Amino acid sequence: PGWILPPLLLVLLAVGHATPCSPQPNATRFVCTEPTLSTFPTGLPTSTVAISVEFTALATLLPTALAGLPQLRELHLSSNLLTTLPEPLLRPVPTLRILDLTNNLLADLPAGIFTGAHHLQHLALRGNQLQVLKPTWFRHLLQLQWLDLAANKLAEVPPEVFHSLSSLRNLDLSYNRLTALAPGALAGLRALEQLDLEGNHLGMLLPATFVPVPTLRLLFLQDNKLQALPAGIFLPLRHLRVLDLARNQLQALELPPRSPGPPLDLDISGNPWDCECQLLEVLQQVAPQLVTAHDTLCASPPRHRGRQVAEVSQAGDMVC
């Protein structure tokens, strides 16, 4: 007679050979953070609206990975090992609103990867290996509101690359390798409210850099290599509420015009300020709220070296 296995042992054997993170029937959300997972799950119910496959060993996706998921609105694929994406990947999911590809190994994307993603609102590509931005990626993303390109290897922002992103409100380009912004780099971003350029290698900015983004409210330029600001560079930014210029190499200051409402939150710490009349007059005219004032020090002239800029500005002991 053949061997008859006890029921409990049969269950244990079945569990031992089960695929990690098996989908559940009729579920609307699928979550998998199994480190050993190397193949994108199949058999997901058509009712699925959100997928989260993160912190796994997933390195490739089939072109048909999302087929049969017409209601999908969120796709979270962060912290995997993806090196490339198939161009047809998103075609079966035209309702997609959120795509998170943070912390993968993507060095490039197919030209038409987002062609059918007309409703995409949130796109995160932070922490990849991207070196070049292609206008074809963004051409159809008319509803995109949030774009995170931080912590890649971008050395430039091509002119007009974001021209189609008329709904974009938040653009993060921090911690790349940018040394300058080309004319027209921000063209088309007429709804932009927050721009993060922190932690690049920006040594200069063109006078018309911010003309295309008059709605900007928050601008982060800290931890760059800016030595000077063109006269009037912030004049178009009449709605600016936060400006961070900390830890550059600035000696003289340019600020947006004073506007009704709360004072400008301004961080200019960690720069070698020249505390002569030009700087003091700008501060008195705009009257910003200085952040980290204790680290905002004069480097010159000698009589003010080491003093806080705010203290010198408020003392009123200079004849200008």
C-alpha cells in the first residue's frame, strides 16, 4: 500500500512551496514586501485598485504584468532591483494616478513609457541612476502634479523638457549633478508652487531663470555653490513664502519684492556675507523672517566679522 501523509503534514508541505504574497480573491489592494520575491505576482483580481510590491528582489517586469487590471490607480514599486521597464507596461492601466519607482536601478526609461498615462498625478523616480531627461517622457502627463527626480545622476535640465507639465505643482531635482539651469529649463511650469534644487553643484543662475514660474511659493537652493545672484532674479516671484539659500558662497543678497501677508521665511545661513549697505538695505526693505539667525554671520568688513547679520541689520549704526 502507498504512504498516506497526515493532513497536518500536507498543509505544511503546501505552505512550504507557496508563492510569496499570493493574491486574495476580490481584494482591492495587494501588498507584498517579501525580500525573496523575484517575479511580479500574477492572478490579481480585476477589482485591484492599488498594488504595493516593495523591498523585494524584483528586477524585471513583463510587458503584460498589469494586464487585466483596468481599475488600477496606485502602483508602488519602490526599493526593488528594477533596471528597466518595458514600454507597454502602463498601457493596460489608463486610470493610474500614482506611480512610485523610488530607489531602484533605473538608468533610462523607454521613450513612450507614459504615453497612455493621461491621468497620472504623482510620479516618483527618486533614487535611481537617471542621467538624462527626455521630453517624450512627460509629453502626455498633462495632469501630473508631483514629480520627484531627486537623487539621480542628472547633469542638466534640457530646455522645454517640462513644457507639457502645465498642472505640475511640486518639482524635486535635489541631490543631482546640476551645475546650471539652461534657458527655458522651467518653461511650461506655470502652476509650479514648490521647486527643490538643494544639494546640486549650481554655481550660477541666469537672470530669467524663474520667469516661467510666477506662482512659486517655496524655493530651495541650499547646499549649492552659488557665488552671486543676478540683479532682479527673484522679481517674478511675488508669491514666494519660503526661500532657502543656506550654505552657498554668497556675499550679496537678492530677494523678491515685499508682498502683503506673512514675512518671507528666509534661510541665508552658512554664507560669507558682506555686511555693507547693500545687504542691510535689502534686509530692511523686505523684512524677512530669518531662519537660523545664529548661523547667519558677517564675513566682512573686518569690523563686523563674526557678528550676526540680523544684529548688524537691526543696530542701525551704519550710515548708508
